[in-house]
Amino acid sequence: MISGHFFNMHNVEEIYKKELECISDAVKNSKNPYHTFVFSTINNEHPESRTVVLRGFEPKSFKIYFNADYRSPKIKDLKDNNCCSALFYDQDRRVQLRFRCQAILHYQDDISKAIWKNTALQSRKCYMGGLNPSRKLEEYSPNIPLEYLKTDPDREHSEQGYSNFAHIELKIIELDVLELHHDGHIRFKTDNGIDFYYIAP
């Protein structure tokens, strides 16, 4: 912790660089706390939040990526209003990252096709369910074909899931970084990764 008048913009840039490295690592590292994050949309003027899995991050272009079932309510939310947010939190380090974003949907296009091609069979079967996500049920259903509950489909049969697969690209508009410390929190914002400014914790 660097506090008081010893703290300057150079330290902010170091914190920023470190957090970008942590997010980049989280794409493939499931033990990294940033591997999942809270994604929030607007539904009829009310916020809706859910946890999603980080599938890609491009620090230079300032973009975050994840996958979703095209039938899910969050897709409709984004079609109606593509303004959204992504919240990452590392409990051990007590660091919070809040991204304000605009979403771009990729569905049955060249980008979604390329992502689907590299999606593991274990993940593909999650898109093979016959029920729309969030649909009310009379009884429990895992919403996965029963024959694949304890095994994965082969590649040919897994292609059934592509019709429900969407890839979400989040263009970052602003990043709010907060580090919690008992002797003084650190908080700053940036909208381009170059210019930073302090804000009150």
C-alpha cells in the first residue's frame, strides 16, 4: 500500500497494468477470481444481474467477451438497450473493477462461428437444451439432453447447440478501479487506459 502524498499517478498506472494482467490471466485460469464476473443489463428500467464466465479480454481495444444462450432474457435486454456493466471482484486482494460498457451481439455470424468452433464439447452441451433459459417449470429440469448429463456429445451432435449460441462483445466505455485498504482506499477512473483521474472512495 502506498498512501498519503507518496501516492501519485505513476502508482495508478501500475495498479491499472496489474489489473489488466489479472483479467487476461483469468480468461484461461478458472482459479482466478476474475474468471467469472457479474454482468448487469436493464430490463424495463430495472437492473438485472447475473454471473457469467469470462471468455476473452483485449486490453488494447478495451473489450471484454463472454458467451450466452441466445434465448436468454439478457439477450432481449441488450437488444432493447445495449448499455450494460461488468463487475469484477477479488476478495483476497480486495480489489473491485467496475466496467461501464456497450454490448455488441454476435449471433450466427463469422465471429460467433469462429468462437463456436473452438468451444469445448462440455460447454457446447449447455446450449443443446430444449427450454428457453428462465422459463418457468412445473418440475425440475437440467435443460441438457438427458443422454449427455454424465458425458459429452460428439462433435457432430453438439452442432445442434449452435442455433442457441451467442457471443457477446463488450466495448468498455469507462473503468472504475477501487482498492480497499484499512489506512485509506484508492479509487480512480479511466475511459481510455491512458488518462486517469482520482475519485473519492
